[in-house]
Amino acid sequence: MKTPTSFRFAVVDRVGVITFTRPDTLNSLTFEVYAELRDLFFELEREPSVRSVVITGEGRGFCSGGDQHQIIAELFKRDMPALVDFTRMTCDLIRHIRALRKPVVAALNGTAAGAGAVIALASDLRVASDKAKIAFLFTKVGLAGADMGAAYLLPRIVGLSRATELLYLGDVIDAPTADKYGLFNRVVPPEQVLPEAMALATRLANGPTFALGMTKELLNAELNMDLFAALDNEARAQAVCMQTKDFREAYDAFSNKRTPNFEGR
């Protein structure tokens, strides 16, 4: 697996930890960060040393979105095909986060705005500082609020009415409000954000990762299914999981009154 150069990546106890390292710009994204992040999430599917992922940022920001000078200013120089190449790259990042059959936990140490907000949104779980803020501010800069899958994902988390408000207005909301909307899973003091996210990711990494991957796959697939199709899909998936070593291990551990040792197989 290629080591990224535009952000930091390390594996800690089977948790892949991604850290944005541009704190002076609230961890704004460059073309290189986008490309390397997209490629990393694609490669993590086939990386056996990683069983869950945490993504966070240095300093007081999680990610403030595309860099005003290194991305926004450069986009004015591009023709339509080149602009589509860029927007498809940003969408491929979200596609790879959602397609990764491993849990992804966003540790929101501070502001998540624009593309940073959507990266958090695309993660499976969000642990946020009680000082964190989030904004889907695309309309503030004259772009559609529907960017990088935001118009698909956000209504499914907070409902259509709230999503419409957030995407239309682009306003910054604080952690208590995001928590009330159901956008954040856990809100903790700033110093506890990364430890809480790591504890959660480690718990998932030690779990039945094949079954967790199947769960994520079904959550994605069933967003557009009717009930009968979902039931049929889940019946087949559960039968597959019943053939895994982890299913047998859970039974043996229960029978012998011990903690199961899941292998993800």
C-alpha cells in the first residue's frame, strides 16, 4: 500500500488512523490530499492489517473543505471536462469511504465545513468535540448544496426538512445542535475526542469484521430497496455469515463462558 505524503497515516492496533496535517488552514484540502485520500480508502479494502479507520485533523479544525487558493482559484482556469474530472474525483472519495467494508469513525476535533463536512457525513460514525462546528456551506460560495453525495446522505441521517435547511442556508451549526439533529453520534470534551474515537474503532476492529462489513454493505444497498427486497437480501446475507468462523466462535465462546476471539473470517 502506497504511503500518502499529503497527510499522516498510521496503523494502531488494527485501526488505520488518518490525520489531516494542515492545521494552519484548518486542514483544508488540496488536489493532492483529495487524490491520496481517494486512493487510500480504495486500497484499505485489501489491507489486512487494518480492520477499522479513524479520520481526524491536527489543531482546532477537522477539515475546512477545499483550499481557497490551491483549489478554488485554480478551478477558474479549467474548462468543463477538467472541472468534471475534479468533481468526479471528489465523489470517488465518498464512493470509496462508503464502499469500504470496514467501519470508518470521524473524530471531529473542530470545524468540519464544505467537503470536510461531507467526509464526516460519509463516515459510519461521528465522535465530535463539544466545541466542534459543522457547515455544508456550498451555497455560500455559489455552488449547489448537493455536492459529493450530501443531498443523498444528509436526508437519510437528519431527515429531508433538516437536510433542506442545512443545504439551502449553508449555516454553521454547533455541536449541541448537530447532536440534537442526530448528525453526531457522540459529543465529548475536546481532549476526549480522539481517545473516544479510537476506543470505538478498536472495539469494532476487535469485532466480527466480516459481519460488520456485510452490515455496512446492506445498509448501503437497502437505502433504495423496498421492504420485501430488503428482507430477501438480508436472508441471503445472514446465511453467508452463518458459514463464517466468527459465527462459530461466538457460539463456542458463549458456551464456554469466555470472550470471543473474532478473526473477521
